[in-house]
Amino acid sequence: MALIGEKEYFQGINEIKYEGRDSDNPLAFKFYNPEQVVAGKTMRDHFKFAMAYWHTLCGTGGDPFGPGTKDFPWSKAADPMVAAREKADAAFEFITKMGFDYFCFHDHDLVDEATSLVDSEKRVIKTVEYLKEKMNASGVKLLWGTANLFSHPRYMNGAGSNPNFDVVARAGAQLKIALDATMELNGENYVFWGGREGYMSLLNTHMKLEQDNIGRLMRMARNYAQGNGFKGTFFIEPKPMEPMKHQYDFDAATSINFIREQGLDKDFKLNIEVNHATLAQHTFQHELQVAANAGMLGSVDANRGDYQNGWDTDQFPNNVLEITEAMLVFLKAGGLQGGGINFDAKTRRNSTDLEDLFIAHIGGADTFARGLLVADAVINTSNYEHLLNNRYASFTKGKGLEFTKEKISLSDLYAHAKSSNEPEQISGKQELFENILNQYL
């Protein structure tokens, strides 16, 4: 049964069930069957779906041209601690009715920030105590926590990258409080998103110092958390720009280089977001592949951007082809390392019914489930893998194999080319690969 507090916020909505693709019930899963086994795991275990506290419970639809359009019933209390409890009640009612197992948060999604650091910490500690009660009663778990080190005006010039040490110190203090909350709730991971870790102009920026200071702060966080028993993984979430002109975690490749340069590679992996990938002029599939190649495919923020808009619209995923291409990487990489699929997505400004929150998450879960099913079928029942491997067959024998094992020299390559005819022109068969995916879709 769904966990309902003193008030039932989502009245008339029961637990969401799998009814299959022929169901016309908008409040039912069509493809996401939590217990269905695909590639040796249940869908539940593959995805570890999580609700994002910030968009689902705090996102009222405001934009630069107008205030919010959604009057959430859990956001009416004037007392911030009462509001925090009511928001938690709504959160756990939603999560359990969705049948999800996880949630994610920023520290001040849980409870509003106070005017002082000490009072803010007291609020977080008290709210965490209440969340523990809800988690124990429901079995819902924390996928990851993080700190909002970008919204407050003090962070206008960044947090760890700020040119003022006092701001860096305040960011470190807030980071400690968020880590304490994550550990108290047995969080499985912790995420760093550098919302303002970047620059607006290089003219007034000491880039190397800023990047090194971020690295110092992350090493401090790692050492503190591990010294206090944290066993989880730390994630960095790449994003190229917005709100800053250029952010230091531009994309997967940039973030991997930073992780290695700062000596964090044993403890840090990546949390890849779909919309951030496209903002960096990459595909979601590309960013997953780069992370997987480095052994750093940790977690995913599920959403999408609008193909005509050049900013982070955080829409719910619905592009089955896009997700199928991503699931090919996902399955061949053996899944995620520590993380899950967090719906970092918000309903549209004009989607104002509470049931829209359920409909959106159902659609997102179904999109990922359908992509997983198609990708698994393509890998196991089509000639996709054979075609892909055959394209590189020349590296599995003779001089090609010797080359991959570094058993020949540049002079050997010269001698081989000199004694050979002009290389054969071999088709990449791109259209055939695309047609195979479309056939299985």
C-alpha cells in the first residue's frame, strides 16, 4: 500500500500497476514491468528509478516571464518545518504510489534555508529525522543527495570556484551538512553538479586556480565522508553552460579528465543527463559511451531537451529511438555502477493537474523500459552485433591483431603497407544499422 501521511495529497490515484501495451489506462505502465527479467536482471534492478525532490515537489512552473502556475497543497504552510514535513508526506505518497524505490534531493529542497548556517543545519537535521521515519515505514531508499551550491546570491561567482575564500568555506560547510544528511539517510551515492562552477568571462578568471580549488573541495568531501563510514560512489554531473557561459564540467570527456587530473578516479564516476548531453552538442548515447569506456558510467538523470530550444528544458523523456540507442550502450557496459535513473524532469508550465506528475513519470519509465526491451532484442536476436564486430574483423587476426597487442612497430606498418595493394573500400552500412533499430522499434 502507498504510504500516506495525515493528508492524502493525490486523492483518487491508486498504486500504479503494469497493465501492458494494450491498456488505455493513462495511470498504468504499458512497458515498465518491474519484475520482468531482461538481460539477467529485473527492470526494477536495472533502472532503480528515483523521484527528483526539486522538480516533482518544488517545481511550480515559474519561468523568466512569469511566476509559478502550480499551487501545490504541500507548499502552503508558513512555518518552514511544517512545510518540510508536509512536502515529505507528499513525496512518500507519490513515490510509493508510483512503485519506485528511490528519491534524490538537494539539501534545501527538503527544507528552506534559514538566515544563518547554524539554523539551516538545525532545519536539515530535524527534517532528516522525519525522512528516516518515512523511509523505515515504506522501504524507500535514497539514491543520492547533493547540496544546492548555486541558487543563493552568495554563489553568484561560483562555490568551490569562487574567488573569495569565505564563500568557498561557506560552500564547504554546506557540503558537509548535505553529506551528513546523505549518510544519515544511508544514501547510496553523492552527486556534485557545478551549477555555477565556471566563468562568465576569462578576462577576470584565474581558471587553473578555480579548477584546482574545486578539486581540493571534492577531495576534502571524499575524505570526510569516507572517514565517517560512507561506502557509496561520488558522481560528477557534466553540463556545458547555463547558468555560466562555460562550466568546468563541460561534458563527459572533460569531467573524466578533471577526475583523473585531481586524483579522484578511484572514488568518482559520472552522472549523465540527457539534456546536458545535447546542450554540449553530443547525443545521450555518446556521453554514456564515453563514460562507459572510462569505467565511469555511474548514474543517469533522465529527461530531454526541446530540439528547437537551446536551453535546459528538462522535459520528461519520450523519444524511444534516443533511449534505445542509449540502452545499447547501457546493456553492453553491464549497466550503471552504483547509480540509477533519476527523473530530473519537470512537467510543463501548463500541466497543472496533480495527476500530470504521475502521467509524466509513467511515460518516462515506459520510455526507458521500451528502449531496454528493444536494445536487448537487437543485441540478442538480430545480426547487429555480428555486423558491428565484422566491421573490425581485420583487428582480430594477422598484422591487425599484432597491432592491437603492440607487437609491431611503425616500420612494420610501413613494410605491410608497401607490400599491399590499395586498401579495399568497405561500406560502413550506416543505413542498415539504422534500419535494424527501426525494425525492432
